[in-house]
Amino acid sequence: MIISLAILIGGFFILVVGAEALVRGSSALALRLGVTPLLIGLTIVAFGTSSPELVVSIKASLGGNGAIALGNVIGSNIANIALILGITALISPITITTQVIRQEIPIMIIVSVLLWLLLWDGTLERWEGAILFCGILFYLGFSYFSARGENNPDLAKEFAEGVPKVKGKAWVAVALVTVGLSMLIGGGKLFVDGAIALAEFFGISQAIIGLTIVAVGTSMPELATSVMAAIKKEGDLAVGNVVGSNIFNILGILGIAALVHPLLSQDFSSVDFGVMIATAVVLLPLAWTGMKLERWEGALLLAGYLLYLFYLIQ
């Protein structure tokens, strides 16, 4: 068990370092090619920061462990709101922009319900994955043109600020991309292998492992980013980070994973999908009241997450 846990943790750290190297190298190359910081923030940074989840889901899907791939996304989306925003709001109340309330959160709710409907028959087929992937392309395009508008300078600035500033020669950027991709592939394999070994050791389903250990593990970068944003009194960045990540998880990650190999959902209960949708829905009224997520609301979200974990492990 100790060896399996060590493999899991080692794979996670390799994934995180590889993702950072990939984002920095790709951003530097894109800037040299004249790509705008806004477009880089919406594409390279968005894909790069979610690459651990993407690689883990694809690796699991290719290995016939679709439950880990699906559990990774469902569990991550629940953890992003209930755990990460809960902890972040406890540290410091989060001010939420009108843009997030009127546009981003409703989109997150819609795609969460869409995923549930597509999995109604127990399988996410390749053509359904194609629908999801087209959805992320549309969302990125919509966000880009929306942010470019004169009425959204702050949104454009937010995406641009997420682009790493990398100095040095072009070959350094190419080396970062190469090393980053290699680490993502190797780290993803170790992480999935460790997760499967732990599931077998404890005699529990891969779905539970995906919903808990894998989901929380791949959400750690978002947690670190959100906590730092709260400490710096930039909580609105934390909410945008979480909501955007949830949208990308469903449309981008599951879309690509299902295109690689159809995903089965028979190991998941209606409770798992219900909790994922409920956390997305409940965030809207919490955010709407006073345009802020207060500490007591953060405590409520965190308590809900702990209750869900108790349900899973009982």
C-alpha cells in the first residue's frame, strides 16, 4: 500500500511540474509568434493548467479504466466548488463579479446537466464526446470575443495576467515544452497506476477512487491558486478559476477522453451526478446574495463536501 501511495504522490508531483513547464514553454513560443496574451490565456494556459486532469483521464480511458476518468471530472467539479471555494471563502469573503454570475455560472450549470443527460444511457459515446469538444471550442471562442469587447477590459486583463512571462532563447521554450509533455505522460501513467493499485488494495471501486483521491489530487493546483488569490484579496480570480475549470473539465477533458475511448458510467449513482449538479446550482444564489461569498457560506459548502465524502466511504 505504501508503494502504491508513493507512486500516486510521485506521479502527481511530476504532473504538476510538467504542466507548469508546458504552460511556460508554450506561452513563450506563442508570444514569439505574435499571439495575443488574451488568446494565450484562453487556450494554452487553460489547457495547460488542466493538463493533469486531461492526461489522467486519457490514460485511464485508454487503459480501460473509464471509471477513474469519469470520476476524476465529477469529483473534481464537486471539490472545486464545495472544497476549494469553501476553504477560500473561509480565509477571506469572496467578491464575485456580475460577469461570473450572469454568464459563467449559468454555463457551468448547463454543461453539468448536459453531461448527466448524455450519460443517461450509461455510456458517453465518441459522438457525444465530439459534442462536448465542440462545446469547449465554442466556449473559448465566445469568451475570447466577449473579453475583447470594450465592455470587458477587466476580463481581458485577467486572462492576460495568467500568461507567464518567460525570457530567453527559443530553444529554451522548445525544451520546456518537450520536458513538460514528457513529464505529463510519465506522471499521468504513475498517477493512474497508483490509483488503480490503491483501489485494488482497499477493495473499493475505481469510481470511488476517481471521485475522491484522484479528483482531489488533480484539483490541488486550483486549490493552491484559489487560496493564494484569497490571501491577496483577489477572490474574484478564485471564483473565475474554479468555474472556468469546471466548464473545461466537462467539455474539454471528458470530450477528448470520450473521443479516445467511450466512457461507461454504471459505477456511478444518481447521487454522484446529483451532487455535481447541486453544487453548481447552489453556487448561483450564494453568489447572487450581496455579490459575495461570505465565510458562513464557505463553511456551508465545506460541510456539504464532508457529508458527501462520508456518504462515499460508508
